[in-house]
Amino acid sequence: MRSQKPIKSTKLFARAENVMPGGVSSPVRAFKAVGGTPRFIARASGARLTDVDGKAYIDYVMSWGPFIHGHAPRGLAAALSRQARLGTSFGAPTAQEVEMAERVRELVPSMARVRFVSSGTEATMSVVRVARAATTREKIIKFEGCYHGHADAFLVKAGSGALTLGSPTSPGIPAGAVSTTLVAAYNNLPSIEQLCTVHRAEIAAIIIEPVAGNMGVVLPEPGFLAGLRELCTREGMLLIFDEVMTGFRLAPGGAQQLFGITPDLTCLGKIIGGGLPVAAYGGRADLMDLVSPSGPVYQAGTLSGNPMAMVAGLWALKRLSKGLYATLSGLGERLALGLSDAARRAGVPLQVNAIGSMITPFFTAAPVRDLTSALTADTRAFATFFQRMLEAGVYVPPSQFESWFISTAHTRKDIDQTITAARAAMEKVAAATG
């Protein structure tokens, strides 16, 4: 069957390039890593997107993770409509903020105090400020391939879009801004021990994605997170979990509940906003009470705690259940096995890393456990795979180094249709790389 050309998307992209850097509002959307024209989306419902040319896709981007209940669920739309009639922003406290903070603390008990912000970048840069104030130390440790937003101090061997576009650091960042950022290897405790020895009593915190999602999905090996917890306690450092991606997606209490590790501070995003722009940071009361106006650590935001975002987040969080996570895990396992089988049949080297509803198929024969092994993936093979899946009506992240996301709106039929498309796509990959 002849593929439908994205005529309207192509015209819109040409217009966008004249008024927006690269024609997009975020780098990975530009399709530079996979080629072709980005699809401009007109609407979405359940597990499907429809572009401006009228083509529908099974969606595994899910707005990069927040739509655990699928696109545009009726109840959420109704709740937002009610709030919009009451007002969209007040610049003043609301009851929804209080209820949301209480719900977050109930689900993530390590967050005794919560501060709402509008983006994951705001959350991570703010939480590091708290850690530095609490410890009176300046240095932090991050991990190769982990992405914590685009604040200056974090753009050192970062993941996600920085990897996709081949620029792990960014021009425009003063040397001094990254002079206090130390970089360790994911799943490598000795690399962290070495940094702690060299910089003893100088490191304020370790910040980590407990399950990495921004170099593709990379799971922590047994004992790794526990080792970080022990090391932080011993060395007087704070442990920060960046759960912007994993929070509420892997379990009601996030990765920290799943792995039984309690961080000192946590960052949340994605699902906490139900698809609207919101994030949060929080942790022990003695640490968070340093934040203004309780304490001297300044952080503010005009739209923080926006009532529309609070309503959306509450709607999403109130509908989490054991059954939901069981359903998501079952669908995730089915998809992961199906992708592996499709690659095996075609003779294409593939490693599928998956946990719950997060999946990344890496086009490599080597197990992926850190950034170095992730970078062995064949990005040209992925680009071929991506284009064939797109033609078949399956929308996956336009980068080898991203997580796919499943929602409760996905069905077994969707998964099986995706696997069928993947089998044909893998044959194309085999022909292109053989």
C-alpha cells in the first residue's frame, strides 16, 4: 500500500522553520535523527494521534510520558472545563494546591514537604540549590546519559535530545557553571567512590534517574541504588531521585517504592500534571523548610501551583491503582517480547530494555547498562525502523535514545498490531543493513 505523504505537515514545517529555531519548540521533535518531516498533530484520543493530514497512529510517545490514562479522557476534559469557568490562574493559593500536595505526600512518603513548579528543569535546578544550602557544599554528582533538564549545571554528558543531536554539552554555558558538576558512570559504584575520595567533604548531593529514561531505558543493576544510598549517608551527601519520568509511572510511589530506596529529595513531573505543565520537588521537612518563605533558599514562579494543572494532576493521581499497574506491566511485557521476536526472525541485533510501561529497543547486540553501551546502538537501523513504523501507523519516539510509553488506553489489539508492524519494519532494517 502506498504511504500517505504528509503534505500539510510539510507545509507547516516550512512555515515553522521561518519563525522557530529548527521549526520546533523542543529539539527531538524535529526528526533530525530519523529523517523526514515531523508530523504536526491535530488531535488525540485514547492511544491514538491524528495528524493534520488525517493519518492516525498508535502512539507510544504519549507526550513523553504523562498520559498514563491515555489522551483526552472524558473525565479529565470535564474537570478542566469546570475549572476554566472558575478561572485559569490567580497568582494566589488555592485549595487544589493543598489537596495535591497531600496526595503527593500520601503516595510518596519521602516527600514530607512539596513545592510545585512549572517544569522538570525548574524542579531539578531548585532541588540542587536546596541540597547545596543544606550541606554548605557546592559540588554535585550526575551520571553520563542522565538528563535533568536544561539548566547550565546539568548539560554535561546529558541524555535525551543532547544525545540525539550529537551535542552532549551546549555552547553558551560558562565554564564556571559546570565546574562544580562531577560526572560518574551509571551502574558503576566504583566510579562514584573514586569521586568521593578525590572530592571528600565537597559534594552536596548525587542526583540520578533511578531508572534512566533519557539515554533510552536503562535499569539500575541489583545493589546499585542501595549502594548510592549507603554512600550518601556515609559521606554526608544528599541523595536526589529525579523521578520526573518514573514518578507514578512505575508504581504509585515511583521507582523509590519499587526498589525500596528512600532518597532525601525527589523531583516529580509528567503524570503529576495530567498533561499540563507542572512539576514538583520535595523531601524531608528539615530540608524543604529551607525554601522561601520558610527559609532563606529563594525560589518562586508566577504560575506555580496553577489551578488548571492542579486539577489535571489530581484527576490523574486519584485514578492510580494496583490493577492499573498490573495492566500496564502485562502490556509492556507483551510488547517487549514481540519486539524481540520480530528482530530475531529478521536476524537484526536488538536489546529490549523494559520495566513496567517503559520500553526501549536498542539496535545493538550488546546488553545496555550505561551510556557507553547505549551508544553502541545502530542509529541508522533505528531510523529505518522508525520510518517503516510511521508508515504503518505506529508513532514511536523519533530517537534511539528515548523511552516508549504505554497507557491504559492501549489494548492488546494495539500491541499486537504494533508487533505486526515491527516484524515488517525489522525486515526492512535487515535489508538496509545487510
